[in-house]
Amino acid sequence: MTSKDPDTAIRAAPDPSGPSRPPMERVTVNLTAKAAEALREATELTGDSKTDTINRALQVYAFIQRALQGEGALYTRASNDAPMERVHIL
């Protein structure tokens, strides 16, 4: 096990899908109460496992960061007839 951050442990885990895929990385994180609630809500809404939900969330976060760093912008709307609103991530 290796880690630079005492709150995060990273180690290679065997990939159950076979040798043709790169090994998965096991990460241990400490979630705030707000993040833990968001994870619980997301898994309830999607029916996905915590692992799948976290994997997807990280991919979405990276996508958003690439867009914002490339001078892009992110917009959302609450419903089809609602106005577009720019999202700012602090």
C-alpha cells in the first residue's frame, strides 16, 4: 500500500474481468457528512453500487474540469421550460 495523503490509501487490486484489462486501483477516502449523503442519494436514484457511483462521479468531475480549464462553460436547467443557468464550481 502506498499513499502520500494519510487519509487516502492506494493499492492495486486484482481486476475480476481478466488479464486483458489494467488493474483496478483501490482507494480509501473519508467522506464528509454532505458527501456521504450525496453518495447515498445517488445510489438510491440510480440503483448503482457505491463503487460505480464514485467512478462515474470522478469521470464527470474530470470532464467538467477539462471544459472549464479550456475556457468552456457549463450550463444546466431545472426543467425543459426553465432558463439556462451557468454553473460555477468553487
